[in-house]
Amino acid sequence: MPAANPILLPELRLMLADGDTAGLREVAEELHPATVAEFSEGLDEADIWRLIETVPVERQAEIFPYYPLPRQVELVKEADRAHLGPLLEWMAADNRDDLLRELDPEFVEEILPLVAKAERHDIRMLLSCPEGSAGSLMTTEYASLPADITAGEAIARLRMQAPDSESIYYIYVLDAERHLVGFVSLRDLILAKPTALVADLMQRGVIAVRMDEPQEKVVDLLARFDFIAIPVIDDHARLVGIVTHDDVLDAVRQEATDEAQMSAAITPLGEGYLDAAITSMTWKRGVWLAILFATAAVTAMVLSTWKSPHVWLVAFIPLVIASGGNSGNQSATLVITALSTGDCKLSDWRRILRREFALGLLLGLILAVPGYLLALAYAPTPAQAVVIPATILSVVLIGSLVGSVLPLIFRSIGLDPALMSNPFVSAIVDVVGLVVYMGLALVLLG
């Protein structure tokens, strides 16, 4: 979400101070809901309510989701309880679900009686879906038709359903027990003869996901088939909701943000950088920094045991460590990305290791040549300089294998491969690289 926009903020504050209800209503009605939220972000909660309460509740429900979720939580806590019921009823089901998941369960139970009984059923169903599942992304606002009506009748029904549907481009065809039997596009209905039956226009064999399936599968299917929306069914093949492309985009953006943070050894913040509390960020960064500090301490201890008389070898320690670490980071990033996008699976581990072994050898040989030339400038003899290219080749190969193996291990035990972030790969390869360097120096130089 954008930060507070200062352009209109002084005018809003002036209108609030003067009690200019007509001016506030004009702002809330005429501007796009996202723009209203952006311009009013700098106001306190009470003033935001004074602004958006100048318009009908259905318009408030359009504006409200454009505030960042932490701000929505504060606004809900500040709101008059009697006002929350109608607002939650008018909000899109998926936006409402996102908000309620951020609130304390006790508070949710306190405000649910304010909502109409039919809406309460939908709310409880969506909240029961596991976080990160298809059900947690879906909305229950979809268009549906029976198969035994004509295209003309279908269009008349859609006119009635449209105000309460998030998307009507895909219309889902259901039987009497709400089993999903097909779908028809709005385009096909409009172009068809008014007397044509929906049963003859619809496409069967609908691609759908179950409520409990991971959201990664939803992302996969929408990307592969270029769908605008995908239906969500229960265990009995009854339609319970749809996931639209905009909700998937939000999920993908959040997942990309979380993985970027994990790749830097940070527990995902789960909220905006500026919205996160300092204490929370300190904990989420500090824990992993402490772990990395411990691995760096192991590196220091390994290095402290080296009593080689060949002082010139010390100058190459940063080069050796960096070569292995960089190679490992590249491999880890490539494998993590491939696993996330579905380019490869755990069952491909043999192919992955063969590729990384071959790449490690080739990259190691490429770096070993300039490494040897550089070592000639420091080593007493060309024979002694061989220890540098031999070490570089070894650590680059080891780094490539470590960087590819660790994400596979994490995925195999059910953890996110992004947890095996670049700093961890570097820390492990640093220790192994130093041991290899010391071992080769001992063998080749004595």
C-alpha cells in the first residue's frame, strides 16, 4: 500500500476542522477508493471515520480495504460497534476474511453477532480454511446458473447477480445440489441465440481446486491456463467460492516479499517495513544474526588452529571463502527459484546434483586459471602456487553442491527452501572451504 499522500491531507484536515461535511463527502464519492485511502492515510482513526462516514456504507466498504491491514485493524477497534456489522456485510468476502484473520479471535466472536446470519455462515467457513490454502484466498461472491435455462434467461438472472458478484466473466453451472458441472463465459452467453440452452453452451470438465489445497497450486493453474478466476470446491465437488486473479497477485507479491526476506536470513515481517514494530523487527532479525554469528565463530575457531609457516597463504583466505560462498549462493538461488515455480521437483534431485556437479567443475576451472596466475605473484615457487587453483576448484564445486542440496533437504522435510538462505549457505561453505584450504596446503606444501 502507498504511504500517506500529503497533497490533499492539509485540505482534508481543514475540512474536518470546519465541519465541512459536503466537501468531505465529495472527496469520498468522487475519487477512486484507493485514492481516498491514500490521501487520508495521514489522518488519525477518528478523522478517517468522520471522512468515510459521509458516504453510504456500500461506498465505505469499497474504500476500507485499500487501507493497509494494520490500519484496518486499528480502524475497526476505533469504530462504533453498531457500524461494523453493515460495513462487514458490504465488504467483499475475501477482503473481509483478510481483515478478520488479523483480529483477535475473541474480538471477532464479539462482533460477528452484528453481522446478518447468512454472512456469518460465509465468514466462519472462510475463517476455518487454513492460512495459505485455496480457501483462504477465495471469495464466495460468484455468479452461477442452472444448466436447463436459455441464454436469454441466463442474462436476465446475471443482471440480478452482478451487483453481488466479484467477477461475472466466468459463470459457473451448478446442479440442484450445487455440484459444479460446467462453466460458460459471459461472451458466449451474449453471442448465443436467446433460445440456446446453457447446457449446450457450457464447457464441461472444469479445472478446479479443493478448499484445502495450497495456494501455490492455484497460482500454478491460473498462470498455466491464463484464467481470470478458478473455482474452489469442497470434498463433494460442490462449489463454495472462486479465487480471482487479483487475489492471487496479492498472494504472489506477499510470497515474493517473504522469500526475499528469508533469503537475507530475516523471519518474514508479515507487514509493511514501516508498519512493523521495532521490537518485532529486532527479534526477527536478531535470532538469525545470532545463529550466523555462531557459525562465523566456528570459522574463526577453525582459522585459529592453522599454524602454517607459509604466511603468503593468508592473503588468499578471503578469495577462497568468497569463491565458494558466491558459487553456493548462486546454486541455492537457482534451486529455490526452480522449486518455487515448479520448474523442478524433489524427484529431480539426481539431475539437479549432476548439473551442479558439472557446473561446479566448469566454474571452478574458469576461476582456477586466474587464481593460479595471481598466486604466482605471491608463492615462492610455481609448484607451491598450485594450492590456490586446487582449493578454488574444490570450494567452488563444494559450494555448488551445498547450495543445491540444502534447499532440497528443506523441501523434503516440509520446510520452505527459502529458509536455507544465502547467508546460511555462505556460512557453511566458509567453514568447509577453510578446512579444505588447510587440508590441501598441508598435503601439497607440508
